[in-house]
Amino acid sequence: MRKIFISLLILGSCGHLSAQDGIWVPPASADTLINPLKSQIGSALKGGILYQKLCAACHGEKGLGDGIAGLYLSPRPADHTSARIKNLSDGAIFWMITEGRGAMPSQKSTLTDDERWQLVMYIRQLGNTHK
């Protein structure tokens, strides 16, 4: 609960950063980024641990964009189970995590490249009902 309060406090102080218009579209060059972990077993599991620590407060535990901290953002956090996100390339999702925008912080200096790719692998699994 303390983490959620701190997240809300930080987000509240950065409210001016969340005023974004339109759909976030990564540059075409992001589609050329290749996921080096695509065939590594355990990458998505590691990404899931990171996701719960760093992303779930806004994007929700299941990635639906319904996290408690995200309820106060405009626009609302992305639903990682949506067709729009599913249709992005791995490189585009990696680029978005790396660069951030508005209330979505850049993870460029926070996470290693491998950790960001692990998040991509986890996001890819969100919303899948089959294994």
C-alpha cells in the first residue's frame, strides 16, 4: 500500500506530464529492433516480476490499463492486452519502454536492455488464454 501511495504522490506532482493528445506511435525505425531474447526460456517470467514491480501500479496486474495509479492519469495507461498493443512489433514496444512519454517514465537508465526485452516478452503473453 505504501508503494501505491508513493506512486500516486509522484504521479500527482507530475500531472502536467500526463497531458498527451493522440495515439502514441513509435517511429518506423523501432520496428527494425530485433528481440535477442525471443527464444530464451524464462525471459517472460523475469519480465513478469519486473512488470509487477514497475508497471502494474498504472497498467494493472493483468495489463488492462486499470492500475490504481493509472486511474488518475490522462490519457489512461495502455491496455497491454489490446489489439493495438498486440499489433505493435517487439521493437516498437521496446522503444516505448525505453523512451517513455508523459507520465510513462523512460526506462533507458533504469533497466538494462535485457530487462526491457524481458518486459516485452511478458507483455506479449498478457491476455493470452492459451499456453
